[in-house]
Amino acid sequence: MTASDWEILEPRKVPLGGPRAMTVRRTLPQRRRSFIGAWCFVDHYGPDDVAVTGGMMLPPHPHTGLQTVSWLFTGTITHADSTGGRGHIPPGVLSLMTAGRAITHTEYTTDDTTVLHGVQLWVALPDAERFVEPGYERYAPEPVTGPGWTARVFIGSLLGDTSPAHTFTSLLGAELELAAGTTLELDVDPRHEHGVLLDTGTVLVDGSEVTRDELGYHPPGADRLRIEATADARLILLGGVPLGERIVMWWNFIGRDHDEVAAYRANYHAAIGRDEADVTDPDQFTIVPDERGNDPLPAPPLPNGRMRSRS
């Protein structure tokens, strides 16, 4: 790779929700890029004072056609979903939820969390697998260490370590910490396109500078990746074989065309007791009980025009 190969994606601020609207920094999707492999959504948040932001407050809500990844640097969240999946998710533990044909879940900051800091990532399921049964996994990777660096491989393989987390396309997801002045040479899969999301510090990736909150992107073709930390740094490294499919991603649904996503919305609203026309499957969604007694989130109105697929 060379510096000229890297494309830098800038974040935009998006209110996630809750009574005080916790704000996230979103680098994917963007108008000029929808995917890195099958990774289709990258949110980065914190460090947030929970007393000010309210933290993560997501009552029951739906997903289709994707996997969600929660990965924390600081703080703890609780997960519960309609398959019976449950878990406290502290820093360094992968929370991987497969929505498949349909799932509902909740995510809340624990009462003892004072600072919340982490990433929320989505993976688009390929067309052949997108109606699989929903499910949930947790995994705590053992740190891999070397002079001036530590890695935690939560999805895929890197630095001789392999995560057992199940994915439906070839993917990589890892947290890397590097002390200032450290250079790390990584053997990577040349079939993958790669992304480097910088949480703290500054790094040079094959000579191209990536600074805090930026997502650096490189197309497939490279079998080595050189990361130099010019200051103490923490980053998320993403990779994957290009999905090569077109999707419609709207609110929490991934489908293949406007009508399919509109049907998911109608089916979900039917499940939460709202009157809807054009319900195609009233049994598609099972609503997870909410431990805090909150009502399910309603879906927003559909766009005025037909949603277009993107690749």
C-alpha cells in the first residue's frame, strides 16, 4: 500500500436517541462509500459523561438482514433480545447479534457506568443468508501483545489469533493499541478492503495520516499493512471481502428494495399494536420484554419517495 491509496472518511454527528440524545460520530455509510467488506455502519461514541448524555438508552426495537457488533472501551451495557439472548457487555467483550429474518432487542447503559465509550458496527448479511434464524453470541478475546502494542481480535483472524464468532462473509474486526513511536507490520488478506477507525492519538497507515474519529479506507489488493503511531493510539481495524450486492438500509432494517423495507416496517408496527396497512407477515417480529418497562420504539415515517438500493 502507499499513502495515495488511502481515502479518508470524515465523521458526522448524529443523535442516537434517549431523553438527552446521546450523540455518535458516524463515518459509514457516507454518500461516497457504503461498505468496507460487508461492514455497512460505523458509529463511534464517547468518552461520554453518562450523567450528562444519559448514556445508551434503547428500548425494544427491530432489525433485519444484518449483524450488530457492540464493542466498548469504557463502561458497560446490557443486551437482551427476542431469542432469549442476554448479556452484560464490559470493555473487551464482543456482543454479536444476528438479526437474520427478524429480531428485536434492547441496549442500556448499566447503572454503575459513569463514562461510556465505544463503537457500534453493523454487518450486512449476503442475500443467500439474510433470512437465517436470529441469534446472539458473546466472546472475550485474549489480548495478543508485542513490543509497544496490544491487539484484541474480535472477528476474523489477525496476528496469529482467530475469533470463533460466526459471520457469513470473510471479515476482520480488531482493536489495536500502540504506544507512541511503535510500528506494527500486519499480514492481511489481500481479498479484503480495509478500514482504520482512529479512537485516540494519530497514526500513519502506510504513510497516510489518520487522526481521531477519521476512518481511513483502502481497496482490496494489499497483503501487508504498516501502522506507525506518532502518539499513543487506539484504533479499530476493519476488513472484509467486498459484498458485491446492492441493499436498501433504512432505520434499523436492511432489505433489497423499497417494498421489502416498507413491509418490514408495517409488520413491526403490527407487532407493537399499531394499525398498519399492507402488513405481509404479522408474526415476523416477536417483541423482547423490556426490563425497564419502556414501550417499544416506533419506526419513523417512510420517506416521501421510493428508497433506492446502493452498493
